[in-house]
Amino acid sequence: MLITESGKEAMLYHPLDGKKVKCDLCNRRCTIAEGKTGFCRVRKNVNGKLRSLVYGKVIAANADPIEKKPLSHFNPGSVMFSIATIGCNFRCNFCQNWNISQSDEIQGEDLPPEDVVKLAKRSGCQGISYTYTEPTIFFEYAYDCSKLAHDNGLFNTFVTNGYMTVEAVKTISPYLDAATVDFKGGGDPVFYKKFSSVPNVGPIYDSLKEMKANDIHIEITNLVIPRMGDSLDRIRELAGWIKENLGGDVPLHLLRFHPDYTLKDLPATPQSTLEKTREIAKSEGLRYVYTGNMPGHEGENTYCPACGELLVSRYGFFIESWNIKDDMKCPKCGENIPIKGKYWKGKSGRSALFF
């Protein structure tokens, strides 16, 4: 597909009457008139063709530990070349990357997929992560980078709000190895409408089922926001859904909220709230429930669900000790620990800013 001044022609859309087009990339399924952009602001109808305005325009590039994504059960200790473009299909009032996710201006450094892979390999990364903003909205760029990454022995991960269509999941699945799907407020539909401008949370669950069907490694986060998104009943429902539909071995990361963007008047989530939600999620049958944004808390660690042995000790994004056998079994009782890939000893905690 040709890249012009109006961007690269998009994938996953179809034409309508009167030069309108319908985008089939995320579950907003925007109908876009000639000369207009979708809700994400970065996909534009140009003469009846939908084009990505951010293809190859990187606004952030860093070498991050994979634990930052967070992914605790996928190639732990590895380093990810992390990239993002401008734009998002959500409008979260609490977004910590709002200056790039909510920007109206198309900006970024030109970085074709070939250079992304070269930089990833040159910086000693084992994979590429499409993150910081929503990777769905720069799908064509992520797709081309992912395909080239696989050709060069690198793996790929998304950090996503999960609002991509089933068609999008199927399209990227041959090259997407793992995904962190970020929930907010326990998946409460009222919360999503009020604070993220999302009309319906149901499609997120459909995307997760499709990821499982396509053998994409899944880890789930949930941002616990005090007084607004800390309902224990919602946490119980979310954990129960994960157990029933994805399995009890899928890691759930319960993240502490820090005030940002337009929700600066709220306090950080109390530690006691995170601990309560963790116990509730575990009581619903989830075997690996973590707490995030609380460095040094025991909830960062991995314990054997069968015998309680401490297997992985973490501090923030750093692995401090590793006590799992090479075949990913507990050394004390032999329980299989569902970690995909291998432990990249000595890599964890690296971080470097590119731009």
C-alpha cells in the first residue's frame, strides 16, 4: 500500500455510499465522511479511502523491561523496544500519557519498520512492544513492524485497552505473541461511559476470547481508582469472568491509581484497598494475582499456587531473585508454573530513552 502525504491506506475498512467509509478496526466502527477523521483522530477519509495519518510517525521510543508492560509470565527479564504514535480511541480522564494519547496534532519522528527492528536489535532487545498509547489506532504500522520483527527473531506484544474488533485480532494474531489488556474500574460499564467515553464494554471481552482462541499470551491489568473504580463486587465479577473464560492461570495485575490529567483531585489508591481486591480475585480462583505501582509489596512476587514457595521476587520492574527450574516447575513441589518463553537472566530492569 502506497504512503502519501495523506498517510498510508488503512486496513480493515469498507466503503459506503457517498464516499463515506466504515472503519472496522476498533469497536467504535466509525462511519467517516469525506475529509473527516474517526474518533481516534488519526484515521482519515481521503477521497473515499481510509488512511492512517500516523504510519511510521513515532512519538515515543524506549527500551523497557518487559515487567513494565506489565508481563510477568512471558519471557521474564527480557527487554522490549517500546514504541507509540499519537492518538487513542478512548478519552480516559485519568490517562498518564494524555499528552500524546489525546493530542490533536499529528507529530512524531519518521521511523519506518525496518529502522524499528534495527534499533531493537542494536539496543539488545528481545522483542518489540506497541504501547504508551493504544496500538490499535496505529495498527498498520504495528502490523508491518510485527511481521518484520518475527522475520528477525523478535517477539511482539501489545499493551491495549482491548477495544479492537475480532477482525483486528485475527489479522494481527500470526505476529502478536502476547497482549496486556488494560481494564479500568473493574470493567464497570457506567465507569467506562463516564470516565473513558466508551459506550459498551462488551467488545473487550469478545476480543479477549478471540486472543485466547488464537493462542496469544494474555495478561490483564485493572486500574483500581479510589471512590470511583474500586468496587469489590466489580473486581469479583471480573476475576470470575477471567477464570471461567480464560482460565485460572491468566495473571491479573491490580494497579494502584496515581492522580493525573483531569482526575488530580483524587488520592492514590490505599494499599489496603489493593490488598482487599487481591484477596477477592484469588478467592475467585485466579492463581496469579499481582499488585502494581507499589514497589516492594509482596504482591509483586510470584508464589507457587500449590505449596506457597516464593518463586520470583520483584521490586518494581526488577527481578531480584529467580527460583524456578528451567522447565518452569516449582523446585519444591514440582508444580508447573505457566510462564511462556524463558527467563532472560541479567536483562531485567534495563531502561533507555530513544526519543
